Amino acid sequence: MEAASLKLGLIGNCAVSALVDDRARVVWACVPRFDGDPMFNALIDSPEGVGLDGTFQVVLEDFSHSEQSYDHGTAVLRTRLYDTHGDAIEVTDFMPRFFLHDRPFRPMMLVRRIRPLQGRPRIRVILRPVMQWGTEKPERTRGSNHMRFVGPRFTVRLTTNAPLTFVSNETAFALDMPMSFVFGPDETLDRGVEDAARLLEERTIHYWRDWTRRLAIPLEYQEAVIRAAITLKMCLYEETGAIVAAMTTSIPEAPGTQRNWDYRYCWLRDAFFVVRALNSLSETGTMEDYLRWLRNVVAQSKDGHVQPLYGIGLEDQLVERIMPHLRGYRGMGPVRAGNQAYEHFQHDVYGNIVLGSAQAFFDHRLHQRAGVDEFALLERAGERAFAIHDQPDAGMWELRTRSRVHTSSVLMNWAACDRLAKIAQELALPDRALIWRERADLIKRKILDNAWSEHRQAFVESFGGKDLDASVLLMAEVGFIDPKDPRFVSTVEALEASLCDGPYMRRYEAPDDFGRPETSFNICAFWRIDALARIGRTEQARELFEALLASRNHLGLLSEDTHPETGELWGNFPQTYSMVGIINGAMRLSKAWDTQI
């Protein structure tokens, strides 16, 4: 049996999502939202490859090979399967998304459409959802054109024009006409299933293409940017405005390391980078949705403390637990639900709050620009940032057993104060602007005095430390230092010598709770590219960027990590951090439009 892999496509509608592999198998989908119970969970229970339980499969007899692609500018995925006799089918997968009655229509619904392309192919349809994290199989009931899957908490329905007996019994049959499968709420369709599926597909394609054509994309790398932007958009849980770091849990960061974490929550750090990347494409709608969520986070914070992550419904208790009955991705457990990092003190979070909100005070396109009331709310985060700016924390890499004054955390505390000064000036509040500028200057002096290592000729990962860390590359990105400053140039060179393997880059050099990192952390490689471009090594930056683009999977998606020797993707998928890097790199490196037109 072929090993499970991250040769996966993401479909979604900003309410639910699913991962489909290159053989048209749905191997991951959670309900009723991104961080819910995985109804299709074969991806993380795959020691011998992808089995049948926890999947929705279209199996072509005598399978030979496949092709897979998205419809241009959409989140509609097409998989073509070919058999050894020259017969072929096409499977179209999507989750409906469009506007209906002036509001988003984004049901908990997966639509699969199958049509014969060549010959008389024979297929089997296998639909084996699971519930309660795979500990229960739902009871099946049958109607005239539908099957119901009844569980202890909810019921889902499959409506189809395929022979229900064949679907129920997993019997092979000849596909001689198009067939559609609508899998979702236990509700009756308002028209025939084929007509309903066709209409849902047409309207979903129109939505995504209308959304895509409004993006302000760079001249070069357009397809990569469009795919990254659509992927980031699908990671928005639109109902609340939260943005998840990834859609999966427990895909190891490296083979057999137990670095298996649940990323289906909203990290304020990751969300800021998503918002910033989409803003650079003039897609401000995601920022407006996220700011709704962020304001609620700040408003509910106790004593000014803000957690680094929350559930997408603002849940502040994400108790981490292990699912021992699930054997893990390729058998590499443990499988974890929840994330203990919610208990951490990660002081960069306050800078991420302010940075994620800052554009709303300056952007005249917004229907409701942020004003004095929002500034007062942000000042709560700023006060906390200043109060703890030189205190030890777990850092942005979420170290579980070590606390230090991390340079990256202090940097973001500086960013909070710096941006609050600029916002206060924009709002004509000179007294507040002066206070925040003085605080920002004080923190800046501390960073320059305590984070620079004469011995390493670089800014290091913690005050008074000696180890290198890629996160200091953010100094240029957030405007802390002139990238041509000799200290920053020297830092880039030191990091390249210590942390880089060709185009890839590790996070840090010191061992962590699990030893030394083995794989490249993709966003760090993109930070390096940004830094190289800023210091004038643009051609090298372009070469590295194109090498990283080549490391994406066949659909243009990236996970969290890449193995520098095998080029294989590892870590949770798709990782918003990594997709952000694609957009940022393209925007930094592309030629200007007026060089060609």
C-alpha cells in the first residue's frame, strides 16, 4: 500500500475544509468547523498507508495514474484517474461558497462530481466517516436517494444520483453517466442532485474568480501568489474572524520525532502575518474579519494578559490530550488534540496584536476605519507589552522547558510601542504619541545593547545569549533596523553559515526539548530571502525563492517544514506561515508591471 503523503489539495469555504489526495481520496475533514472532530481521519491513522476507514474514496478499478489540478483562480479541485485499459474519470471536489441573500453561503457541505472521460471505467465509491475521533462508526440509514450517518452528536446525509445499493455495499459498477454526491447537513435538497451540484459548482467558481480578479498581484510569480492567497483565505473561519495556523494536527515536523502538534487554532502571531500578506495584495476583507475576532480577544483578556493562541470560537482552554487509538501519520504518533501552548507566556503576542490592527487606522478604503476607541483598546496591549518587554518567556518557537528573554519577543514589544506612537500621531493625539515613542526608543536601546554578540558578530536569540535564531531576521521586516546596517548584514551572513542548507533554513541552532531540529522551517527560508533582497543580494534571493517554489507540492501548497536532503514536506498542512512566505517573496522580488506594459 502506498504511504500516506502530503500530496494533498485543500478545498474549503471559510467554514469547513477537507484534504483530498492525488487519488481522489478525502483523507481529512473536521466538523462542524476546522478544529472539530475529524470525520475523515485516515491521514493521521496511516501506518500502512491510507486505508478505507475515515475516508471518502472514488476507486477506479485497475488504476494506473492520476492528474490533479485546481480550476484557475478557484478552490475547485479536479482529479483525473486513468486505468490500465485507457479508461478515465474526473472527480471534481469543492465546498460551496458564494453570496446568497446578501450574506455568505458556506454550508458544512462537501460536493463531489464524477464523470467518465474515456471508455467505460468501473469504479467503487467508499464512504466511511467516523465520529468521536475515530472511536465510533455512525449508524447508517437509507432513504430513496440518500444515506444518513447518525452519530451521538449530529447526523450527516449523502444525497446522490448514484445507485445507493452500490454505494452502500461498496460494489464496483460501470460509470456511464455523470454522478454527483452532496455530503453535508441532514437536509433535503430543493432540486435534483445533479442540477443542485451543477449550480453549486457554477456559483462557487464564480465567487472565487471574482475574488481572485480583485487581487493586486505582482507581475511575476502570479500563479504561485494566487494559489497562496486562495489557500490563506480558506484558513479564515469567517463566522468569528479567526485564522487557523494549519488545517491538520499531528503531522510530524520531521520523521519519528514526536514533534506532533495540533495547529487547528488561531495563533495571533501567525494570523498577523496572514493579514499582512493579504493586505499587500489589497485583500483587506480578511483583515476586517480578523479584527472583529482580535478585538474580542483583547476585550476579554484578564489583567492585560493575552494567550498566544485561542480556539476559533475564542475558547481559552485548549487542553492538550493524546488519542492513543490513532496510530499517527505513517504510524508516527502521538496524535494530539488541543495545544498546551495556550498556557505559555509568549510576549511577542502584544506586538502581533498591534501590528495586525495598525493598517485599519490608515486605510481609507475600509468601510469603518479604526479610531480613538480602538486605539484605547490597543493601548491595553501596548501597556502589557511595555510592562513585560524585558521579562523571560517561551519565545515564538514555544519552548516548553526553557525560558529566556527572547530577542524576537522584545522586538515585537518594540513594534507594539512604535506602531502605537504612529497611530496616535495619525489620530492627532500628540501626548500619547510622545509616550509611546519614548517607550519604543527605550526598548530599542535595550535590544541593541543586549541582543548583539560581538563573538558571533550577530544578533542572537536571547539577551546575553550566544546561539543564533532565524527570528532576528524580522528586525528588518518590522522596520526596527536599516537592512544595510552592518550589524544586520553580518547577522544575515552568520545565520546563513550556521542554519542554511541550500535554499532551506532551520529555525535555530541550539537543541530544544526534542534535540536539534532536523528539517527546514519554511517561513525562515522566506525570511532569509526577504533579508537578502533588502541588503542588495537580489539575484541570490530570486534563485533561492524559485528553488523554494519548486519544493511545493504538485498543487502549489506547502506544509510547515521541508527535509533539506529529500525535499519531502513535513509538518502540519497547509501551513499559513509558509503560504505567507510565497506572497511576501513574490511581492519583494517581482519586476514592476511598468517594466513590461
